[in-house]
Amino acid sequence: MKELILRLTRSMPRSCAGTLFLFSFLLSGCALRQPNIGANELGIKNIVFIEPRIEKTKELKLIRPDWAGFISADELIAEQFEINGVLPSWADKVTVGFSDSFINLLKTNGYMVTRLTDEEYVSRASPAETAIVVRSFIQPGFVYKTITSKVYKPYVLVSMSAAVDDRRFLRKQVFVATDRSFNFFMTNLPASTPYDFPSIGSLRAAPQPALEALATLSRQLGKTLASDLLDRNP
């Protein structure tokens, strides 16, 4: 399975490959953790934070969980299209929420953080001091109704990697914040917001709370992943 995914990702556009790679982890459960060394243990106080990537299409996803009521693939795609029509401007709110909360927690703990776009990082001169380079990919959206619950629930998924000077690999992690897991094997972080909505019509009538819910989950993950970066996982 791993070799098949690797072959597929090599032949795909970067954004599609990233999505396939993330969802391969979702098949085996989230949050994904590996035995990691924390930044506190390394004693490196400089962090280079690369602005998070999102899919080029800037689409919110609508996920059908294993225990959802019946909905065809065409219906699911149609509803996802409608959701994106209602919430076209989510990207800045979600990515900034994650970035700010991640960086603020590191600064509070005495770390120096340089915030760069990927283009700025590639074009800059070689830094004089050793730093941990943090990269991330964010995918937000909603989880479809289930047999026992007739509401949609928000989720935010973040994949993060960290490496010393972008060469010595430290960790790769995938976390999902939501109150509704996608499958039977998935481990998720309970959402820090109770928000849900019963229909696309209700979402259309009040889109702002949905945007705020996604931003809240992204801030939750920013704090969680920053805290996790500081300390060694068992």
C-alpha cells in the first residue's frame, strides 16, 4: 500500500499528492504521532515558520463518515460545491488562526520565530544560526450527517513537519480537531467549539459562525502542535 501511494504521488500535481498522502494516514487513524525529540531537549531557540499550505483549489471538503446516512457520491459533491459557494473566503481566517496561535505559544516560551512564505524561505541567504524549520498543510471542512445525528460538524486537519535547518528530520504529525471522526480507526482531538448546522440552507442563512468555528479549530491545533513541538512525545 505504501509503495502504491508513493508511485501515485510522484505522478500527481503537488496539491493532489499532498491530499492523497494525508488521506492515507486517515485510513489508519489520526492523530498520527511518531517518537519525537522536543525542541526544549535540543536547546535550539530559533524557529523558522513557513506559512501553511492549502490546496490550490482552496476548497472546503465535505467528508462522509463511515456511519453516515445514505448519500450518493454525486450528492456529496453537489453539497460540497454549495458549501464552497457559501464560504468562499475561509482561507485567510483559517490559516492565520493556526499560524498566530502556533507562533504566539512558541514566543511565550522564549523562542525566536521567523515567519516566512515558502518563496521567501527559498530565496533568502543561508542563516547564520541553526533553526528548526516548521512546515504545515491545512485542510478544513465539514463532516456529513450520521445515522444518529442530523447535523454537519466542522473539522480542521493539519499535517506538520519539523527539521533542523530543513535537513535533519525531527517529526511528522497529522492532527484532526473535530467532534465527529471520519472512520472507526481514527483518533481525533475533541473540538473546542460546539458549532454545527442542520442543512445547507441554514449555513447559507448564517455563514459567519461556520467561518468562526473553522478558525477556532485551527487556533486549537496551532496551540496543540506548538506545545507538542516543544516536548518529546512518549
